Amino acid sequence: MPQQADTVVTRFPPSPTGALHLGGARTALFNWLYARHTGGRFVLRIEDTDTARSTRESVDVIFDALRWLGIDWDDGPYFQSQRMDIYRTYIEKLLDSGNAYYCTCSSERLEIMRKEAMARGGKPKYDGTCRDLGLSAAEGAVVRFRAPLTGATVLRDVVKGSIAFQNAELDDFIIARSDGSPTYNFCVVVDDLTMGINTIIRGDDHVMNTPKQMLLYRALGFDPPTYAHVPMVLGEDRARLSKRHGARSVTAYREMGFLPEALINYLVRLGWSHGDQEFFTVEELIEKFSLEHIGKSAGIFDPEKLLALNQEHMRLKPVPALAEMLVPFLREKGMAADAGETLERAVETLLPRTKTLEEMAEAGRFYFEETVQYEEKAVKKFFKPNAAEPLRILREKLEGLEAFDEASLEAAFQEVMGETGLKLGKIAQPVRVALTGKTASPGIFEVVSIIGKKKVLQRLDAAIEFLQQS
Ligand code: GLU
């Protein structure tokens, strides 16, 4: 694909061997944000040459997670498994130019060499037996890269600074196996080269692959791209984020009721900063993201901080949009709820008390469920025998009300206070238990108004009956 020389082209190349994890999502985000920030291009590539571990299901899960996050790609998805002819062409190029050679050393001999090297405490390294034999293709032969024997390969990493790798330490590594299949580092280079990638932002677990890849670029006659190796995401115990730290996949966070913009905000901040600003919209991130401010130390995953950010993003989201997002969470819990004005009013009352959509759906059960379950402590505290009377009086007043708005409801409660001589709390608390089953809820007039007349009367009747029976 022809590019302007100065157009930034980044990529995300996941291996489809499982879900999209937080670390991978952060890598994808950095590449996507940098492309969007610079007006460049973002390429998606699926690295599925490991056929034993790659699955179509993982590919779909990764696509879904990226789409949910709002990460769109300009080019691809490419699949390495469909590019074998291209790799073959480039292997031929390296063979033709003398930068690669056939090797027929038996695996038994290589294994002995490897064991001897280990026993000596050295790195296993190919001894170069076939390097200058000029062998041609033969049954069982592999293709090795002719790596330089002297000098150094210097990685000038945007994040890590300069790292020099002694070429003498490197191996004549295999680029095509005896069955002709190309190896990992080689595929990555051919892909990045042919896809016009000029900026590679990836986890620093790939640093050790980089000198090999840089040498391959040069052997093919190109300059290596810009590299930015980003420190890993660690758990609070400073170990690499793993299952025992809890949920790791983007899909799990979606199911727990996090907003994509909150997860994005959190993940980006986990390895990049802009002064001491914590809260960012996606637009702001696109505007401000730069490679220079990627952090040098590992990001420590802090679930509490993510929750707090999620709450902030929920508060900033337009209520109708949030209500719409809440519907599947309510349905999942077996509640019939549709987007619309009532749901939006309910959402407004729940917002200050919940940090995720899942929590919100749970906290809002009483609005949408058919029958209310009374909490034991609420019954003990507020369902005293003398609570039945004010409930009965209130029920009559509410039945006669035309409008069920908060002002009319307040007036009705005032009348009950006047007739019974009870303070608002003494009336409102048993009403709250009758309507929500709990000791705490959003403001009582809002709750009554949102639940609506029909259900409120039913619930008051049920409470009165309950009080009479107990
Ligand atoms: N497929 C590799 C991974 O999932 C990424 C390779 C790269 O970024 O060069 O870790």
C-alpha cells in the first residue's frame, strides 16, 4: 500500500490463542491512539501461524473486544496463515542475496550441541557447520539466516533508550523449517515491511526478538522501523498480570459493567501520562497521546482506581445512552425493562450510588422487579406493628392523586404527617421498606414517582398485609 513517507503506520498483531487481555488491549490502544493522533493508519493483523493454539473463536472474541472499545482499523485484518506465498518469496530473496542458507544438520547433532553448550553454562548457538557449504534445497533442510558475526545491533528505543546487542551473541537462526514453514520473527518482519509499518509499539517482552528483526530488515535492504517497547502490566504484587489477579480479559470487564471509555482511560494511564491528569475522554487521548510520555516503569493494575474512573465516566455519559446500556444488564438479571423516560429517571437516581452498570442494575432491582424482597434488617428496624396505620393512610391519599410527580407526592406525605402527628422519617422509612425492601434508597419521593402509582399501591397493600400477619 503506498504511503506518504511521513505518515505514521502502526499495527496490532494479536495471536488468537485466547481472549484479548488487558495488556494486549493497552498495546492496541497505544498503537491506535498514536495513529489517530498523527493522522496515520492503524493495521490489524492476526498472527495465527501457531495452528495448534490459534482458534477462530479467539479471533472473533478479539474482534468483538476491539469493536467494543471503539478501536477501528484502517487496514486488515490480515491473517498470517493466508500469507505463506509472500513469506516464501522473501525467503527466496534472502537465499538469492546470500543472506540465508540451507542447513542439513540433523536434529540429533543440534541437540548434542545444545546440551554441551548448556553444560558449559553458555548459550546454545548454531556452530555454523553449513554456513559456507553452499547447500541447495534438500529433503529435511532448514533455511538459516546468515547473521553477522561481529559488531553490534543497536536498538534505539523510544521508551527504553539505546540497547546494544552484540552480534556475536546472536545465532544463525532458522527462518524456514524443514517443512518450508516460516518462523515467527521472520513472518513479523515480512508483514511489517509489506504492510508499510513504520512504528512498532509493543510489550517489552519482545525486546529480545528485536535485534533479530532489525537484522532481517537490513538484510532485505530496509531500515528498521521506530520501536517503542512498553513495560508490562503487573498485578499489585508486582508479578505479571495473571489469572490469580482476577479478571484479565476485556470481555470480562464489559460483562462486569464497565464502560469502554473508562477502560480505555484506565489502560492508557497505566503506561502513559499527561502531567497529573487522570480523567480523559477518548477525544482528549487522541489529541494528547504521544510516545514521549510512555512510562519507563511497569504499570501496576489497581482495580479500585478503575472502578473510580468508571463511576466518573458513567456520570459524564448522557443519561439516555447510559440507560440504553443498562437494559441488557437488567434483562440478564431477569428484569423486564425498556429504554425510555422511566428508566432514565431511575438511572439518574442510581448514578450517585453505583460504580458499574452491573451494580446499577442490581441496585435498581426494586424499580423493575415484580415483587419486592424485604431485607431482614429493614423489617426489624422499620416494620414495627405501628407502621401499618400511616401506610394505610398514605395508600388512600396516593390512590386519590391525579399526578404522581414529586411535588404532589410531597404534599400527600405532608397530609399524612399532619393527620398522624408523625415526622417524615417515621412514615418514609416503612414506605421505603415497602417499596424497595431496603433501609436505604434514593429519595423517597423520586422512588415513589418512578415506580408509579399502580405498583406503589400494590406494594403498599402487600406491606400492610405483611404487617398485619406479623
Ligand atoms: N503476536 C505477538 C503477541 O501477541 C505480537 C508480536 C509483535 O508485536 O511484534 O505477543
